Amino acid sequence: MTLEASSVSFRYGREPVLSDVSFTLTEGRFHALLGPNGAGKSTLFGLLTRLLALQQGDIRLGGVSLKKQPAAAMRQIGVVFQQNALDLDLTVQQNLMYHAGLHGLSRKTARNRCAQELERFKLSARAKDPVRQLNGGHRRRVEIARALLHQPAVLLLDEPSVGLDVPSRETLNAHVRQLCHDDGLTVLWATHLIEEVQPDDQILVLHRGHLLADSNGHELCQNTGTSSLADAFRALTGEDVS
């Protein structure tokens, strides 16, 4: 499923945070939203998930307007926020079942889908463990499994690797890319870490609320006359990326 943002602008009071942002996420692709802290990435995620109300522009999922038909659109979205949103005192399975209930899944369907996702993320053996006993990488896997229980077409991840060590970041990134390949999932992965982005990715560069680029990494380097994604980012923004 495609996700289209059209002329999205947002301000806090008189302070503009996003200015006329437009892009399309293509079905089955991994899209990287690249930008430094303060670029407007979290605000954009707030709009995509309806934590913030759209002020200008529209967001459409498969042609369904998030502004006009929010319930239908949100059924197609799974979200992993930057801050961990699991209940640490509940077990892994309890966290998943609670989330499934919020989406109206029957207990039988919820149990089946929980089992499927735990198996896919190699977490079946941890199902009865309290979440607080899991390391950061495993907690993130649980959050992604939870986000997929209602079988969304689009998965949004707002800096999901924050606080993880390098091996855990790489493993998580690879897992999400495999979801695109296996399930045709449309993914938007927000990050300020250039090593999480690959040249074949569709890359959106957000800087000070403006979308400066929307192309794959090879085109981005070609258009900026650079030989690496880090240099391309520097050429566009005048800043270094992590």
C-alpha cells in the first residue's frame, strides 16, 4: 500500500516545524527518513499517527484520507515510537495480547497472531518472561511484533534503534528489511544514523522542516556530486550526520 503526504505543514504556535512536505512511500519498500535531531521527524510521525492534528495538507493511505477517514486509514498503520511503550511488568505475551485486544481481535485470532510474530522474531522462548528481563534489542523486536499484530500495510518506526548497541541495531534493521521483502510491507524508518541507510533505499532528507531530497541513495549522491551518503547529506544541509 502506498502512503502519500501532500503539502503537509505544521507549526507550534507561530513557530513553523514542517513546511510544505510532500512525498510518496511505495508498497514493499524500505524508506529512510534521514535528518538530524530537530529536523521535524518526530512531528511528522506525530501527524502520520494522529498524535498531532493535521493543520495543512493531507495524508492518504491507499487513497484513504487520514483527515477525512481516520479510523479506516489508521487500521493500515503499525507504529514503533522512539520511546519504549511496553509495560515492563507484563510478560511479552501479555503485552501483545493487550495490544491485540485494543485492535478488536478475538482471543483466538490474537493468540494465533502472537504465536506467529513471536516465532518470526525468534522470541517464542521469551513469551512468558516479563519485558523488563529483556535486553534493548529484544524489547524492540517485541514492539515491532506488537505493531504487526493487526496486519497493517505500513510500518512507521521513529528512530527505533535509539539506545541499542551496534550489533542490536544491525539485527533490528535487517529484520525490518526482511519484512519488506517477505510481506510487501511499506516501511518508513526515521533515523539520524547514516549507517542504518543503504544506497538502494529511497531516502527522504528532512532538514529544519523542509524536505530537501526524495530519491534513492545512488541518485542522491549523483545529484549532489558526492561519493557517499554522508557527503551527500552534508552537501544538502551543510551539517554532518552521525
